[in-house]
Amino acid sequence: MKREALATLALCSMLGCASEPAASVTVGSKKFTESVVLGELASHMIEDAGMGARHRPELGGTRILWKALRMGEIDVYPDYSGTLAVEILGGRVATDHAALSQALAKQGVVLGKPLGFENTYAIGMREENAARLGIRSISDLKAHPELRYGLTAEFLDRKDGWPGLSRAYGLTPREVRGLDHDLAYRGLEAASFEVTDVYTTDADIDYYKLRVLEDDRGYFPEYRAMMVYRADFVRAQPEAHAAIERLANRIDATTMRRLNYQVKLEKRSEAAVAAGFVAEHFETRPRAAGPGSAHSPGRGERLLRHGSQHLTLVAISLLAAIAVALPLGIVAARRRRLGQLIIGVVGVLQTIPSLALLVFMIPLFGIGASPAIAALFVYSLLPIVRNTHAGLSQLPLATLESASAMGLSDTARLCLVELPLAAPSILAGIKTAAVINVGTATLGALIGAGGFGQPILTGIRLDDHALILEGAIPAAVLAVVASLLFDGLERLLVSPGLRIGR
Amino acid sequence: MLELRQVHKSFDGVAAIRGVDLEVQARETLALIGESGCGKSTLLRMWVGLVEPDGGDVIFDGEPLDRGNLQALRLRMGYVIQEGGLFPHLSARDNTALMARQLGWPADRIAARVEVLRELTRLPAAALGRYPGELSGGQRQRVSLMRALMLDPDVLLLDEPLGALDPITRSELQRELREIVGQLGKTAVLVTHDLFEADFLGDRVALMREGEIVQQGTLDQLIDKPSEPFVARFIEAQQRPTRRETGATR
């Protein structure tokens, strides 16, 4: 909690924003609508009991939330029994509540009571296709290897997802591709493929008229929804824990699908939907407007907030990268062996997939802006180190010897001759880093760093094109502006003498 | 003023300099001459500290060169190379003034000194503000010479300074260079492969072959009493065709 408060304080002072009221409970949620709704519900229950709540919605995935929970960055988040059993506990534990609770307790995590619905994975097809081909169960798919599969990226990778499913049913389709869950429905509609994985409480099942195929071999484990708490938190704030647990057994599958439908297809905010549910099912006291969801503030205000978050991520990480990469590049150019090592190591860092790097940063920096800045810093190193090294290594020997022969010290030669001559290359490296950085920073939203990635993430989740563009266009504009800025900087910093004959 | 004592140098196991003894008196101009790869540039670069000998002593004004005194002694030498020696990011004026600024000379002293040198080297005033890329080859070498003379060094070390110029500019600069060196009374070493230039600019000529000095003396001594057949062959080759013709008109 202290960490969180510090991090929030640091971020707020960086952004120069007014600090939010101190939150006593931090709720996390995954980046799909149901999880966000459950997160809002938990926040409402806490506030209803007279305590402060902060919701960090739309974090990247199970691993990110789990790490954030263990580290104390969040106190509670909604998850599913099957996911916990397979993804977190490696499939060595039965999915029944007692066994799961026991296994999680060893990791300092308390499992809440089931919320009352199951949201299992299932395989779905458009009703008309399924009817035409006479497909009712997953087994029936075996006879149709010509069908194309569009599966969500997470499903493709998960141990309880496609690898096991295709083995269990002997499915060998000709075409399988991975995509985002929210894009999958649109792909079905556009007939880019015929088969996809769905969640059984998805609002879209009704909306897109899908047939959910029967899991006739009982492959998919149970995915009972429940809250997951850090044990420290339960001990320290039993009232908050009890308040959230009032949701236990109150949400059945129909209710959950309706709540999802209200957000996704009726375009109501998660906060409003959650408030409606709480008002309907619990004795509540009057309260102020719920914690801000992604849609509540106006567009201008959102743009400003996301823009300042995005700029903060990019500026801090880039400045730090310049401060580190420039000396590294100079050392690399001076000492050939060490230089190869430096460039090799920095190059390997660059090959780490961005999402993986973000996840690695969580144990070190928690969630929010800091881990995103750290990851962007790492990505900015290579272009700057490499271009500094290249710029300095390619200087003509005659020029360098003349500088030494006139009596300049090594340091003076570096500052007065080498760096000015290598400046075009170095600046080009910094420019590359900045442009990559502006783009990659959109992924920061996955670990709660905000920025222009936030509206993109929410827009994809809610199938809201305007919202996606609200993030994508400013990010693109920012990249172009960064590029122009560095062109201007080059004109200012690079001697006109170096432009002659170019 | 300048001396080499039994210096040796190998590059990648190949002997480039094989035990050279050489002395240059104060105010004397010595021309080092020989075919390319004979080691004449390497000898010059030893005095300015760009090549460290494997054995032997490099002596500047009675002081053996070492890492400790190199930086200070370099301020007393002016070094000019064929091409690429000027800093492309600095104007002619800034190239010339760079080291004086580093040493903390006041601006007016620098400006006055640059002006003296500009007149001495006959560089057009407008060229001072230009970058090396905007200057002609001849102007670039004039600026190189200005830069080498900026701190009023005791010694000029000239490594094929006119090698990349067209014939007309080259002969013009040869005359001016002789005038300047003579007028300033500097000690100078000139590396060239052109016998005429060596004779024209040098008080004395040292002919090198494969890392050794074959013969030194005035050109007349080399012509009249070649120490070995190579000397005569080298001179003969250089005289054809230009030298014989110019010789005839002399």
C-alpha cells in the first residue's frame, strides 16, 4: 500500500496533476469487459461500506495481475478457477474450491467464494454455418479440417487452450491464426474464419448469433468466477474483504451476460452498469458518482490526460536512455572487444518481446508508469548505442590524427571533434529511439501506465472505433512530431559544414 | 632540433623502419624522399607522436619523446597532411583557432594572429568563414598551414602537403611555402615523393628505401656522388620527362 501511494504520488508529481483522494483498497481487473465490470462491482461494494476504492482496470493479462497482486500493487482482482488451477498452479491442482484455496493459501493468496457463474472457454461458430454443416459438438469439427480457425492469442498459448484441445479432439485444421478476443467476433462476421473460441458469458454470443459447440469430451476445465485477494490485505482490512464478499453467489451466468451486454452493446459505462446492479440487489446508501471509468470524462480532457501520460513515458525513458546509451556507445567505440559485448547485450535486450519485457518489469517496479518507463528505456538503448558507436567508428583516421597531433587531449578531442562529427549519426539514433518509443508506449496501458494505449485498449474491448482512433491518431501524430522535432534539432546542433556535399 | 636514434618499427611483423639515424638542425628544411611505402611518412609521424618506435629514441629539441611530455611538445610542432586533416564541422577560422582557444588565448589575440596568418598564406578574407567543404584544394592547404602555424611552433612537419593539388596550384604553393618557411625561419621536415619539390623546398634531401636511409645531402651531392646504383636510378626516373626538360631550360 505504501509503495502504491508512493508510486501514485510520484506519478502525480511528474504529471503535475492533483492527487487523487487516498484509496484504501486497490482493485485490479483484466482487459476484457467482464473483468472490468467485476472490478467495478468490487469497487462499488467497498465504497458502499464507506471505504475508499481505486480501480485499475484493463491490465494486460493473468500473469500481470497475479504479479501485481503478490507484490501488493493491487489487493484484489476477479479470476476464474480453471485459470488459477492451470495458469498459476501449473495444472497440478484440482479445480474444486477447497483444493484451490489450499494451494493458493501457500502463496499468500486468499480465494473468495464463487460469485455464482461460470465463464468457461467454449468453441463457437456462426449459427448458420454450424447448421449448414450439421456441427453440434467439438467432435464434429474433426470431419471438417477445411474450416478456418481464428483463436485468441491467449487461448492459442494457454495450457488449457488450443494445444490441449486439439490433442484431446484430434483436430488438425489447415488454418489457425491468433488474434485479439474482441477482434475475433468481427472476424467471424467478416467471414475471415469460421471457428473461434468464446467465453460462455460473452454478450456477443447472442449478438452475433453464435452456436456454442458442446464440449462432449469434457475437455474444458471449470471456470467459476471468484475474487482473489492477497492474504495480507484480508488480515489488515477484514471489513473491506467482507464487503466485496457480499457479491458471492449473487451473480449467475444470465446476470453476468446481461451486464456484459449492457456495457458492450448498449455502450453504458462499466461504472454505471455496476452501480445499477448494486442498487438493484443490495441495500445501498446514497453515494457520489463511482470511480471514473474510461468513458466518463470528455474527449478533450481524456486527450490531455492520455497525452501527458504518454509524453511522460516517452520523455523520461528517452532522456534516461540517452544518459546511459551515449557513454556506452562512446566506450564501445573506444574498446573494440568491450564494444562488441555491449552492442551484443543491448541487441539481445531489444529482441525481448515487448509484452514479456513489461511483465518482467513488474516484480521490479510494480504496475503503472514506472515499469513501462523501464521497459521503454531498455528498448531505446540499442538505436542510440549502435548509432553512437557507428558514428564514432566511421570517422576518418586522418582527421582524428590531426586532432591528436595538434595537442588536443583525448577528452578535448572527443568533445570538440569526434562527437560533433558523429552528431548526425547519434541524433538519427535518438530519433529512431524516440519514434519507436512513442509507438511502443501504447503497450504501457496493459500494465496500467495509461497513455494513448488506454483508449486503444478500451476501444478494442468495446468495439468502439472512435475510441480506438482517439488513441491511435494522437499516437501517430506524436510520432511524426517527434520525428520533425529531431529533424529541427539536427539543423540546430549539427554543423552546417557537415551538410556540404551531402 | 629533431633527431632519431636507431629507431625501429614493425607493422604486423613486417619491418617498416630498420634502424634509422637522422638529425635535422634548427632552421633547416629536410626533405624526406623515396617511393611510396619506403617509410618516410612513418619517420615524420614518429616526431609528432602518432607512431611509437619499437626501439630507439625520438628526440625533440634535446628531449626524448614519451607519453609524459608528448602533449606539451606537440604544441611546439605544426603538422600538415595531404588531405582530410581539417575538421569539416569547423569554419576555416575555427579550425585555425581551435587549439589557441583550448589554451585560453584571449579573443583579440586569436583574431590578430589569424589575420597575420591569413595574409601570410594569402587566403582570401572571405574564405575564413567557410567550411572546409566549401574551399578549393589549395585554400584547404593554406588553412592547414595557418592552423599548423597558429601557436608559432618551432617545427613544421609536412606530410605530402601539396600531394593532392593540381599542377598549377601546386607550383604556386611550392613557391609560397618556401617563402613562408624561409621568412619565419622554422625547422621543417617535408615528406614528398617528388624530387623537384624536395630540391626546391629542402636544404637537404634524405632518400629512403625499404625503411632505411640510403643517402642524405644536397641534391647535387646525390646526383654527383650516388652512394649506390639505386640513388642514380631514383634520380634518373624522376628526371624523365619533366626534369630533363626543365633542366634544359634552366
